[in-house]
Amino acid sequence: MNLKVFMHFRNPFDSIGKIVNRLHVRQPQASKHLRVLHESGVIEFVAVANANRRIYQLRPEPFRELVVWLKEYREIWESKFENLDRYLQDLQKNESKSE
């Protein structure tokens, strides 16, 4: 469910009413998931003046941190796959020579 709620934040600003309508869930259920995402620092909300509602939006900072973290692991795995590729090519060359 959190992923479904999360995916609806492609729109920059959403109220809980819009989220509830799009997901076809009850407001308390959506609020619970929004609270979890807010507590984890993934989303933030802004109280709208002259209205009794909050507008929710994604926070970019956690995603920047994720990109940096993933880049480090991508580099490690790319290096390992390159080594594996060289090893397999060497095996093929050796098999071709022995035939």
C-alpha cells in the first residue's frame, strides 16, 4: 500500500482527499500510510491557509541520498560483472584452443 500511495506523489502537490479518491481507500487508511511516509522523511506536508487541509509532497533529499548510495553499489557490481565477463571470455578461448 505504501508504494501505491508513494506513486501518487508524481503530482507535486496532493491533498488527502485526492489521494483517497485515486486509491479507492478510506481516509484513515490513507492517513496511516501518509503518517509512516512523513515520519520516515520521504514526504512533507504544508497546511493550507484559509482551509482545514494539508497538501502532501515528496521531499527530494532522501532520493538524492538514495541515488548516491545506489551509484556506489552500481560501480561495485559493474566491476564484478566486468571481471566475470573477462573470466568467461578466457574460458571460451581456452576451450576453443583445446578443441
